[in-house]
Amino acid sequence: MQQSSCEAQKNQAQDFLCPTNEYNDIRKVIAVLSGKGGVGKSMVTSLLSVMMRRKGFKVGILDADITGPSIPKMFGINGRAGGNENGLFPKSSHNDIKVMSVNLLLDQADAPVIWRGPLIANTVKQFWTDVLWGDLDYLFIDMPPGTGDIPLTVFQSIPLDGIIIVTSPQDLVSLIVKKAYNMAKAMNIPILGLVENMSYIQCPDCGKQIEVFGKSNLDDIAREMGLDVLARLPIDPQISFLSDQGEIEKYSTQHLDTCINKIENQLEGVESK
């Protein structure tokens, strides 16, 4: 009986895993994924990293969104990354979160990356194999939107401890979540849970939470798939302001307290890389 494409990918996934640089010691690797763009995936990646760093962990961010990188801007990181014969050096944020992004390899940060798929995929792999991340407790990978070539490359090449799926409270959320869910399942990647961004806006006068996009059905979707809802994040102009200023590390991450605890609990006992 012939294997389905999903079964073939699942069985071959381990064959494509790449070792990280010999000078690295990376204990946990988490990819942040969405079935579509525009849901705040990079923002969620950044805030999770900030929260983990505040808890005293050593944290890095691998920006796998090669054609639309935004992580360096949010952290106020400028200039080109250096390197030596052993590999590339990531740049560090104000609070020592290590970052590697294609923007840190370009002469101009606003230069477009007009590359074909294989070159983009190879760059993402090199961010894992050639970058001198050093000693990290957590490496977060900010994925490009969708379920195409780059997520497939990451899933096959990098030994992930789990993924977090980012959604928004709109009608398409069920389809979006299921696409990401089914891809992760086909590749045998653990799903840590869901984060709903733009869940509500809080009235500054009375404190009432207003569901701008209508009532969310994320709980029903999570229950159907057997997943955890890790957090619901508000629409907050302060996030945009701090991101534009390169000061995302100053944002209060209180909305992610429970989320971080759940992630730590799920990963407890998972063997380090």
C-alpha cells in the first residue's frame, strides 16, 4: 500500500535534521507559527522572548521570516552581524536577547529580499547551523506566515520541542488554525497551544473588554483539537508605539504570565538538544 504524502513527510522528518553549530548549547527550541499573515506572530514571538528573559533565562530569536523580517526593528537592533571562521555572531538586544535576522546581513535594512525559495530555505537552515548562539535556554523561531516551503524546512531541519500557533478572533480562525495544526501533526511536531492576538480592546475609562472582532470561538476550536489556549492578548496601541521605537522590551507582559507557565510545564522533562 502506497504511503500518503503526509505519512512520507512524517517518516522522513528525522532524516533531514541538522545539528546546530558545535559551539552552541540550545536546550529548548520553540517555533511560533500562523496559518496566515497579519495576526501578530512576530509580536507574540518578541513578547514571549521578553517574558522568558525577565524570568532569568538565556533567550534567542531566529527570524525565519526572510522576506518580511521585523524582529530587529522591534528590539532596536541595527548594524550588520559579524562573524569569524567558526560562524556568525547574533546581535544582542538591550536586555541581552540574541537575534539573528536577514536584516542584519544586508547593507540596507530596507533593501528587499528578492530570493527564490531554495535560497531562502538555505538561509534559514544556516541561521541554525552557522550562527554562534552559544548557551541558550530558549530559542524562539519567528516563522513566516502560512504553511509553505519555509515552515516545512524548519520542521524538517531543526529539532523543535514544540510550536505555538497564533490566531485572531475572526471567522477564518478555524480554517487557519486547522491548517497549521494539520501541518504540525503531519510532521510529528508537538503543539504547545494557541495564542489569540487582538482578542479585545480594553476601555481606558471603565476597563470593560470590548470584542472588536466579535465573539471568539477559539475555546471550541481548542477543545475540538485537544489544545490549550495559552493566552489572549489585547489590541494595545502601546505595543505598536514601543515596537516602532525599538523598545518592545519595555512592554508589560502580564498577559503572558499564565502562557509562560504553561509552556514551561509542558516542556519540563523534555530532553535538551
